[in-house]
Amino acid sequence: MPESHDTCVRCREAEVSGPLSLCADCSVETKDECSSGLIRLGQYLAAWAAFDEWLRRRGRGQTV
Ligand SMILES: [Zn+2]
């Protein structure tokens, strides 16, 4: 049976309305987690780019 979204999908306590089904507090926390996740993803990809550059300087890696 589908779950009702009348309460926040994160804390399951606060009443919510709107497409996100998150209360105001959980919206802020979720946004912060997404932001820090994107920062970590950027750092991860930058590390791979630096590694690829390191390989390229040694005549390895992709030549695209
Ligand atoms: Zn909540």
C-alpha cells in the first residue's frame, strides 16, 4: 500500500504539504547534505582529473 505523504518523509513527525514532502527543518538539512555531497563529488572528480594529468605527463592515460 502506498505511503501517505501527509507527514514529513524524513522525520515522520511534522505535517507537510507540497511536492517535496519535507518539513522546513528537514528541507534545510537535506539541502545542506546535498550541497556537501556535491562538494565532495567535485573534490573526488578533481582528484581523478589530477591523476589523469599526472598519467598524461608520464605518457600514459587518455590522449583525448
Ligand atoms: Zn521533517
